[in-house]
Amino acid sequence: MALIKIGLIREGKNPPDKRVPFTPAQAEEIEQRFPHAKVICQQSKVRCFEDTEYEARNVNTQLEVNDCDILMGIKEVPIDMLVPDKTYLFFSHTIKKQPYNRKLLQAVLQKKIRLIDYEGLKDTQGNRLVAFGRFAGIVGAYNGLWTYGKRFKQFDLRRAFDCFDINDLKLELRKIKLPPIKIVLTGAGRVGKGAMETLDTAGIRKVSVADFLTKTYSEPVYAQLSSADYHERKEGGHFNRDEFHRNPERYQSTFNKFLKVTDILMAGAFWNPKAPVLFTREEMLASDFGIKIIADITCDINGSIPSTIRASSIPDPLYDYNPETNSDLPAFSHEKFVTVMAVDNLPCELPRSASDEFGRDLIDRILKPLLFEDTEGIIKRGTIAENGKLTAEFAYLQDYVNAT
């Protein structure tokens, strides 16, 4: 079998992402498990793993990886760095017709690149096989608690990115001493489970939705909401999960019952633009609106949460939202404002741990169909472009590509 060379490319997007598809130990494992595969690491000064860490595992590092067959990164590759006629794997952020990446997809087609998007790698049931959602949840919930400590001067935590890895972050969570506040967490997927991991590690007790709404506690508690907990059919009748996912416009939000009793909202649920918003700006103006901090982990700008009017960044993660003027101000400007955490690249704060889990999924779920035979169609379903054309699965992007 011919040797297949896999190149781990240097991230070129600004600001550069520190995450990698494979850790040094995983790169070594790949060569051991797949004798016909060789991993080459493009030299980088921004990666969370040093070049010397790869070299210590007998993984070659070099300035250019243009001679590799498969090129793997994390974020979008700048157009001037794309090598024609190669197979690329990265998050292209084109699947939803994002306007800012139209030229990238046009260039991919022009250069006859085979583009496999991590977001499109799914099983036969449509479940994603590789994602950073768990670490978005872990860091997003951590940042929400960090924000509470800062705003109310209760405790001081290091920033997540100052922690070496997830174990270091979990040790930091032991410093938390919260009053008897109530936290709502939406979402039960990867993001929701990651956020729950942080809350559990912090020693915050999980309670039922009914108890959350009706009982008072002498300790901090949280409730994890499913879609059925804050939606109801407009025409009456029981909540139907399949119907909600297919036709969310048939439902209306009942989240207002949580607004009076919640101190921190951690939003980790996927939101369909056709679905109702959680609550409105008008509801935020009510005198009994109780939420003081919103950690919008999903970060849908002008989406389900009215205060998320822009994304924040890792260096500057917070802003206050004034519902009267629908505007943002510096964090902790006034006690009547809501403090918002809406960082849109949360896993980048724990790049070593996030990369380790991501690479594990790639090795266990993706490499075999990528390097051998794609018997389940995993690679086929995730391939956006090939030989200068969109694939059948992504033919709907043609008008997006054609637009100027």
C-alpha cells in the first residue's frame, strides 16, 4: 500500500487558533496503528504543543507540508495558503452559507481541492462524529461562574486559558464559594453535558425543574432544561420532540416562568432561527426580571437571547447589556444591567485538552474511512467539494458560490 502523508498545517487565520487535530502522542499513535500513514507537522510558534513535543515523539516537523497528500487544520485556511489539488480537512464555516467565507469556497473549487468539513462528518443517523462542543460547555460554564465572582466580588478564579489543562481548571473550581443562587442551563447535547461537568465539579447541586421553580434553597443549585421544559405547542397538546425539531414554528416559549427565579443563565442549547426566542427585550425591562449574568455559550448573535448583540473575545470576554437602549456597555457599569459572556471560540481557552479529545475522535471514528474504505459513507457525507465541483450533498451551496 502506498504511503499516505498527513500534514498538520500551521493555523493561518488571525487571531491564530492554538488547537491542533492531533496531539504529539496521537501523531505517534497514528504511525503505529497505520503503518502506511506518516504524519508531518508544519512548524508553528502559536500551536499549544511545541514543535519539540512532536519531535520528541519522532514526528517530523518541517517548514512546509505541500508534499503531503492530506492537509489537516482547525479553522478556515486563508485563500493564499491553499495548495491546489490537495485533500483538506478543517472547519470551513460555509455550510450555512456564511457570507464572509464565500470567497474561500470559490477558491476551493477553483483550485480543485477536495474539502472535507469536520462539521459534516456524521453517522447514518445524522449525529456529528467530531466536535469541540464539550469543551465549549466546560469553559462557557466556568466563565459564567468566573463572571459571577468578579461582578459580586465573591471569589477570584484564574481565567480558563491560564489553566494548563482541564485537570488544572477543575482544581481551580474548588475555590468557588457561592451564595444560594439559582442557575439555569439549557441544552442536553455535547455543550450542555460539558457545562454540567463544570457545575458538578464546582459542587453545585442539580435539582428538578419543578423544584427549581417552586423551592428556595440554602445553597447554590442548578436545573438543566430540555426543550420540553420551556416550549409548548401553540395549538395545545403534548410537546413532541420530533415535531419541535422539524417544525419549531409551531411552538412558543414558556421560558418567562424562569425569569423571576434565575440568577445566572447558561445557554447551551442549539437554536433554530424558526424557533421562538427564549425571552424578549421587553421582558428584560420588567421589574422582577432576576437574571444578572448570561453566559451565552452558543453565542447566536441577535438570536434566542436578546442581550447577545455581539460576540465577545477571549481577551475581553464580558460586556453589560442595557435593555432600555438595546446597547452594550463596559462590564459592571451598573447594577441594573445584565452582564453578558458571549465568547464565540471557547474551546480555544483549553487548547491542549480540547485538542486531545478532538484528535481521539478523529483517530477512532474518521481515520479508517479516510485512509481505507469509506464503507458507511462518513467521508462522502462530509465532503463539500471535489474535482472543482460541489458534491451532491452540498449542491444547495451553488447559489451561494455563484453570488458575487
